[in-house]
Amino acid sequence: MRKAIAIDFDGCLCQDCYPAVGPPNWEVIRRAQAEQAAGAAVILWTCRVGAYLQEAVDACVSWGLSLDAVNANLPERIARYGNDCRKVSADEYWDDRAVRVPDGIRQGGERMCSGFPARLRTLREGRRMSRKALSECCGLSKNMIGRYERGEKEPSTKALVEIADFFEVSTDYLLGRKNFFDRAPPRGARPEKSMR
């Protein structure tokens, strides 16, 4: 079954200017397109109805985002579960008003960087990179990338900066402290010191 991603419109795919359609959030749109290219289905998940909903659908199409469903479950999920429940069934819900349920809690209550394992894996898979390829680009061992993604090991400051620079995101984004709207300047836009 395809990975399903339900994405909110106002405040996520675009700035929240409801009832008008706000300026597009290109980082989120590009990320959704990359997920689709990797085989995921995208569901527009919004409270908009009628003409306002049609404006949202038209905006998505004009931004190059194809939709597999609009406020509805995917046919393969309906078939798999034998019903079409009211809640849209998805593997991920992208929403600007979401409250993150803490992940990264290890046995004994010791807390990891809650967003880092998922963000690292999502960024790596979004580029269709193996752990080995990422480890070579960042000067880390393949096993270390796997341990980071499983939440077994916290990255050193040096490793965190190398990974953030490689993906051109901020360390706050990589740690899950900030969402899609925060990008690091491209390499070469600021003086860099060698980390090696």
C-alpha cells in the first residue's frame, strides 16, 4: 500500500490568508512533490468547502502539485480496511496547527532529540540516498546514520552541522524544533570553517 500524506492547505501549503488563497509555501510543495516522486500519495486535507475548496484544488494544480484525493480516503485504503471512515487515513499528517506527540522517548524515560531521527530519515529518503551515501557525504559511518535514525544515538554538534549543511536546512529544523519555514543559507553564502 502506498504511503499516504494528508496535507493541510491554509497555513501549510500556502500562507494562511483564508478565505483568499495565500502565497505558496514552496518548501512544503517541493517536499510533497519529492514524496510523490518516491511513490507516496498526497491527499489535500482541508476545512474548505464549495468554491473555496475548488480554489484550493486549482491553486495546488497551478503550483504543480497533483492530488490523489481531496478530503477523502484513498481507494486502496478503503479496500484494505473494508470501510470509508470519516477520518482521512494517512501515514503522515502535515498541518501548521499540529501538536507534536513526543517521540524519541527511550526506556527509563531518557529523552532523545525528539524530531531528529524522523527528520534525518525523511530528508535522506527524500533524496533517495542510502545510509552509506549520506555517511560518505558527511564524513560519518554508515552504522552511525542508522543509529541516529533509530534514535539510539544523539549526534555530536559537528555531525549535526555537517548533516544540516548537506541538506541545506537549519539545525533547528533538523532537530524538529522548527518546521518547514526555516532554511540555512546555501553553501558558500557564509564563511565556513573546515570541520575536519
